[in-house]
Amino acid sequence: MSAKKRFYTSVDVSEEAGSFGVTLDGRAVRSPAGTLAQMPSRALAAAVAAEWQGQGKERETASHSLVCLTATG
């Protein structure tokens, strides 16, 4: 997989109606299908947020293993 330029500066965990998500510069992360990436626990959302935060100037999609799991689950 090819690296893509990092387009965001801030990563946060959000909560709405009992589920958790990740925001990049205040915008909710979505799955490739366009649905909101929602998780059942704050701990999982924090781990996904850490994956996004850990990216350098270029983000390598192969290193987003938790993001991939939550998008397909």
C-alpha cells in the first residue's frame, strides 16, 4: 500500500449516543463505504485514535490495523 500525505493536525475521541468515534480536525472518521466509524468502547476508540496520531508526515494505510477492523466490523 502506498503512503498518503497526512491531512490532519488533531486527533480526538468523541462520544455520541453511547458509542465512540474518532475525529480528525473535528471531522468524524468514516469507513471506506462512507458510514461513521463507531466503536462500542472509549478504550477501542482511544486505540484507534492513537493509530491515527502515530502517523508521520505521510500516513501508511497498512499500519491502521484497528481502523481496518472497526470499518469492517
